[in-house]
Amino acid sequence: MAVVKTIDLVGVSSESWRHAAQEALAEAAKTLRGIEAMEVLETSCNVEGNEIKEYLTHVRIKFRIDR
């Protein structure tokens, strides 16, 4: 029997929403084994002086629990 666990993260990037998602995945991969999927739940940004300062991507990482 397999169990898949999920965690939600928000990646941050000064480049793009895609890069922010990649940052979240890279950070998760440092401590999690068995990552199988990632959903992009939401994108947003922080604005400063009428310009985008940071891109934010809310993701859900799915990984298999290894016993």
C-alpha cells in the first residue's frame, strides 16, 4: 500500500512565475525523497513603484511516503 503526502510552498523569484515554481521544487528536493508531482495552485506578485518586484508561485508538492 502506498501513501502520498502533500505540502504547500510559495516560491519567490525576481525573474518569473515559472522560475518561482522551480525554486519551490528545488528547495523541497533538498529534504524530501520521492517527489512525484507538483501542482501550481496560484500565482501572484509583489509590486513596488508600479513595477513587479517579486513573482510568487503557490505550489503543492506530492511525494510518496517511504517506510
